[in-house]
Amino acid sequence: MTEATTPPGAIPANKLQELIALAAEPSSARRRELLREVTDLFFITPDSHGERETALFDDVLQSLAADMESEVQAELAERMAEAERPPRSLLRTLAAAPIAVAKPVLTRSKALTEDDLLHVVSTRGQEHLRAVSGRDDLTHAVSDIIVERADDRTLNVLLANDQADLSRKASELAVDRASKNPTLHEVVVGRGALPLDLLNEMYFQVEARLRETIAAKNAAVDPHTLDAALEAGRKRLAARDGALPSDFAEAEAHVRGLNARGAINPSSLVAFLRHGERTRFLVALCELTQIDFHTARRIVERKDLDALAIVCKAVNFDRALFLTFTVLILDPGEGMAKAEEYGRLYAELPQDAALRTMRFWKMRRTTGDVKAA
């Protein structure tokens, strides 16, 4: 009878069985030595292991690693992070271990499944979430849970990863978070995968440098793509902005009456402001510029003269009219002090850039999705 031989590259059965028997070795130093020896054996010919042999490796490695110091477990994790077919139970155990052990597996192992990652981001802390957030294979199911559970530092890491797939809901949640937290402004505006309508929501929140970034991104997109993006986000914007002021209906009726007689013009806008008729001014501004009421109100209430300059330049209001608005919207002393600065800003603003940004604000006007108080 022919004696059975070991296939080329496979581990001799007696050697593996010897190591399995030695896994019960009580000496910590000897167990550490065995752990490294079994790991070396696994990596000799990883593609030649059958299911039974891999399962044995899984059992032995977990048994040996269980009581080892974190430095030894971290060494094991470093090696398993590169394995194409690592022992499954061991890999999951390492991924859920303290971050000093788990990090190489969470950041680099391609053998972790979506379910493995979902378990980690649902049950572990922010350090684990940050390690997962930098992966280049994140599905929206994993990313969405990270967005829900992330602190600002973790969210920053995730949003900076353009390879991470975020759902529409998660992107909206991230923008809502960023609108209240300036530390997230840079990463949100810089995110290449952020939907265009959500990017433009950030316009009113961010500093001038980031507004220029938004304007540049708008300029690089063709009009059909812009329109599709605007359509996707319009109902969210309308619902989020809330109720109209109590005098809106009266102001709208008054302005429409004037408009029917051709009496709405730049001079009437100035008159509304001078007499403190803020809602009438906003409604009239919307009629002349075709932006929606909530956008106009946000600009004026925040005294956002950069945004007001875009509105005025898009409809070709002259510089003197814009400066009059500036003086009346700001406190009198402040308005006069800043008139020269904003006059220069207005003169330098290209009309085509203003028109592109206005596309996002005009779309909201057509929705009819807001309710009055």
C-alpha cells in the first residue's frame, strides 16, 4: 500500500497537530513563540489551505492570541491585515479588539466584509469609527452608520474620504451638522462627492474663501447637471426653512398689486427698506430677482452682503443701488464705514459667476413646498 504524501507546499499534518497540542502550553513566553510559529506556517502557502486546515489555524491562533499582550496581538493584526484569506473568526476578533490591535485590520484588510464593518461601526467607539472611515471601499450602509454615530473629528475623517459612498440621507445629515459647526466647513465644501444642491446650501454658512470654492465648482458644471441637482434637493430646502412670517400674505398681495401696475422697481425697494417694511422689501426683491423668499430673508437677516451682491449683480442692479441696500441693512455707522469696501467687491464680481450661483437660489422659488405660519 502506498504511503500518503504531503502535497507540495502544504503543512505536514504532524507539524500542525503538534502545534495544536502545544496551544495549551501555560508559559506566556512559549505561547508567544508558538503564536508566531503558527502564523508563519499560515503564511507559508496561504492559498493551499483547505477549509478544515484553515479552521484549525483559526482555532489555534485565537487560542494562542487570547491571553497575549496587546503588543503581540498588534503584531498578529499587522500580518493578518495583509492576508487575502485570513482565518475569519480571528479577523473579526482582531477588528473588534482595542484600537492599538484593531487599527491595521480596520484600515487595510480587504477580507473584512460589509457585515464585519457594520458590526464594528455599530458597537465600537470613535477610534474604531475613525479607522474605518479612511477605507477606500466603504459602502453607504457602513458610511451612514458612521455619520449617525460620529463625533466631529470622526465625521471630518469620513467626509475627507471621497472614496466613501454616502447616501443622500447621510449627506444631508452631514451638511446639517456642518451648518452649525465651522470646524466642518472646509471638509464639507472640499468633498468632491457632495451633491451640488447640498454644496450650495453651505454658501450661506461659510467664509468668503470657501464661497469662492463653491462658485468655482458651480462654474465647472454644465447647466443640465445643475438643474438635475437642484431638483433633487428642493423639497428638503423648503421643508427645512420653516414657516413664513405672519405678514407675508399681506405683503405679497401689496407687492403683486404694485407689480401689476408696473410700480415695483429699485426705487420702491429702497422705500420699503427706509420705512422699515422688511417683509414687503423681501417680497419685492424676490419679484425682481426671482429668488425664493426664504433665501432672501436669510441674506437680509444675516446681513450677508456677499450674497446680496450676487443677487444684485445677477439682475444687473447698479452699484449705487447695491450700496444703498448695504447702508440700510447694516447699522447706519457700519454701513457708511463699509460702503467703499463693498462697492469695490461689487465692481469686481463677475456677472456670470453671480448668475451661476443664483441658479440654485431661483430653483427654490418654484417649489410651492413651504407653508405659511
